[in-house]
Amino acid sequence: MNTALADHLTKQDVLAITQNDETRYYDVSSTPFLAGEVTTGQLVTVTDVTERESYRKWLEEKTEQLEALNRVVRHDIRNDMAVILGWAEILEDHVDEDGEEALERVLQKSRHVIQFTEVARDFVESLSEDADAELEPIELQPLLGAELAAVRDSFPDAHFQVSGELCDVSVLANEMLSSVFRNILENAVRHNDKETPEVTISCEEDSDTVRVRIADNGPGIPDNQKDQIFGKGEKGLDSPGSGIGLYLVHLLTQQFGGNVWVKDNDPNGSVFVVELPKVE
């Protein structure tokens, strides 16, 4: 037996033993042998957990890197883009007809970058959270209303409507539920090939769950991509974007104990369905 390891057998912990410039990790546990109330010996179990501990340390380093990236995205990039957008908006009253189209493109791209920083921030925060995210009752109706108002302001040329009534229920989630609906609503416009994008929200519930449907009149999604678009890094629909948004939607709905899928709309387009557990 390794003499360095033998010196630690009375401890119950994960031990790091370094020899010949190599570090290995051992999980040490012991069970006493008793004769009445007298300890006559002990069974010591030593398990090599080097691979597990190395992976844990790697995850800790990646989490620190993600949190650093989050700070850069949230502060540096977003703040600089907000300044660029502010100055560009001032120019709207000072450009002639020939420059209007170019300025409008600058404004659109600036707003898109700012929106992307919000998605990236939410994505990093969702990865940095504990495996068991803290969930609480969230009122669905006002949350959906707020997200609808936001996308109407961001996309004045698109038409958003509600079919029927939004479900007046609470669901088990947290404050990041807004990111789920924001990403789907914005995708319904950004990837739309119609002159006037049309997006319809409807809602239905049963005894345990509520389903929110977001339908659009865009190009639709091929059957062989319907699952792939929620995958990590998936770009789908020849998107110039990163694809982070729909992966975030998938990740968050899983954390909330729900599900998300996409199906064909009639006569064209897609319907994204978000299913979440209700809270009475």
C-alpha cells in the first residue's frame, strides 16, 4: 500500500496524494468493528476517485471562466453598444435620404448585439446556477403580457396577437422564465421571411400543466431539424446567429420541470409549445 495513503487512513475525506509529480485522489471511509461498546477494529475502504475529482475541478474552472465572460458581456460589451446605439439614434434627424438605409442597418445591428448580450448573460447565468435551481410560483399571465409589450416595441413592423385568453395560472419556475418566451417570440420575427411577420400566442391548461403556443407565419422548420434546433450551438434555418437562444429555452424549461417542442403551423410556419407544471 502507498505509505503516504496509509498515513491518512484514519480520516474520512477525499485525499490528494502526490508522488513523482503525479496527484491522485482517494475517497477514504471507515466502518468500525464493535464488541459491545468497544471498538475492536475498523474496515477501511479506499476508492480511487482521481477521474471524478479531476472532472469536478475542471468544472469549477469552467464555471469561473463563464462567470468572467458574463461580467464582460453584461458590462463592457453591452455598455459600449448602448453608447453606439445612442449616438446612432441622434443621427436619425441629421442624415439625408441616401444615408437613411445605411443608418437603419446600423441601428438594427446595434439593437441585435444588445439583445444578444442579454441572451448570452441569461445563458451563462443558467449554466452557473446549482443543478437544483430554486423554483417558485410565477404568475404566467402578467409575465406573458410584459414580454408581448416588449417585442411589440422592438418589432413595430410585426403583428402580434393573442388568441383567446392568456391562462390565469401560476407555474413553477423563476425569474428566468421571461427569457424562455422572449427568445421564442424574437426568433419568430428574426427568422421570418414574410414582409409582415405574424405571431399568435394561445394558451391551454389541464389539471397539472399549462401549454403556451407561439405560432408564426415564417418558413417553417424541416422535420429533421425539429429536435436539432434545441441542441447546444445549433444554428438551424441558416441563421447567422449563435443559436444560443433556443438552447437556453430548452435548458430552462428542463430546469422548471417542463418541456418545449416545435411542430408545423397551418398553412405555413412553426408552432413552439412550452409546457410547464402548474402551481395551485
